[in-house]
Amino acid sequence: MKTLLYILLLISSVSFAQVREIPSNNERDVFEMANKQYAAGKYKEAVMGYGIIIAAKKESPELYYNLGNAYYKLNELAPAIYNYEKALILDPDNADVKNNLDFAQQKLVDKITPLPKPGLSGLVESWAGGYHYDSWAWAAVTFAFLSLIGFAGYYLLKKEKHKRLFFAGLCLSVVLFIISIASAAFLYSAAMDDSPAIVFSKTVAVKTDPDTESEDAFTLHEGTKVQVEDQGMDWCKIRLADNRQGWIESTALRFLR
């Protein structure tokens, strides 16, 4: 019962995060007007319109996706990638957003090859990470339901052949339920520990220490995605997908969460 409650809470939190649509008629009018300006090639005006809605603390995958497209048309790479990433936070399986994000990332100066994470957590993430944690949570609910069907069939049916069939289905569903709920919990925990940011400076030096006088470790350019591992008043310790680390001034970054 506790496990099932956890699944339902997980799903409800994910669903809530994904359905924060633009609610009021006024904001919908602004959204539609911005879409018309985008279609007319007035990309700066479209950006201003979408920005008005975001300033009102409203968001949706479509809003961030369209804003990313407008910035991409203006050749502003960092804001385009930032808004595509924001759209994916709300709608992780959106194929259109993923496709446009890939196009934008092809223009990045920094070409970073991700390294696999070591240990058991790296193996689990590489296997389960192909799907978002909410997909695994829904799969867990499905397999829990199938387990109930398997149990009911095994308990109620009289013929031995049918009982064996439903018992096999019950066992398989339980195993898949355990795998699904474990994957959902692992990926959810990893997402909560995630602190991604996008580099907004055209060029910025990553330092070995949080000090302008320290040595340069390497250089990053606009649009590169980093993980923030520590944050101070003026500096952030970052890690790249290839495991390079260093310190960067906070003003050079914009956080995704």
C-alpha cells in the first residue's frame, strides 16, 4: 500500500508539473498575437510577447518551444537552447522540441562528448534513462494493475492450466512492476539532485578556483549546458558531461530550475 501511494504521489506531482498551461483569456490573446508575429517574421516582437506571459509567471511547453524558435531565428543561441530545455522539463518526450534542440546544439562552439557514469548508478541510468521517470511511474501502475488481474485469475479460476497461466502472468507483472518502480524512483531522485544551467556569456573562462586571479582551466561559449555542483555569492562550481570541472562566475549562467 505504501508503494502504491508513492507511485500515485509521484505521478500526480509529474502531471501537475506538465499541465501548467496558460490559463487566462488575456494571456491566450497575447500568446496568439506572438504566434502571428512569429509567422510574419517579426521575431523580436514575438519574443516580447512570449516574455510578457513568462513575466506573469505562466508557462507551458508550447510557450517555451515557441520562444526558443523565435530566439533561434534571431541567431541567439543561448536563449534558444535555454527555452528548448525549459520546454523539455515540462514535456520530456516532446519530439519537436528534442529535434529543434538538436539543431541548435549543432551550432555550439563547445563539442562535448559525454562520458558514462561509473559504478552501478551509471549502469542503471544508462539502461533506464531512455525514458523519463513519469513514464516509468505509469508503467509501474500498469504492471500493478496487471498483477491484480493475474492474482484474481489465479485465485478464481478452477482449471489447473488456466491457473498456471495466470500465475505466470502474475509473477512476470510483479517483476516488471518492481523494475519500473525502482527505475522511476532512481530517475526521480537523480532529477531532484540535478542543477543544470546554460552558459549565456559569449565566451567565459572557467577557473581552477573561485577567484579572477586563478588559472584558466578551460573556456566555454554561449549555449553550453553545465551542471552546477556548488554555488556561492559570485561563483559556481560546474561540471561538464565529459567530467571536466571548474569555477565560473554566476553572472555567466542562467539556471534551468
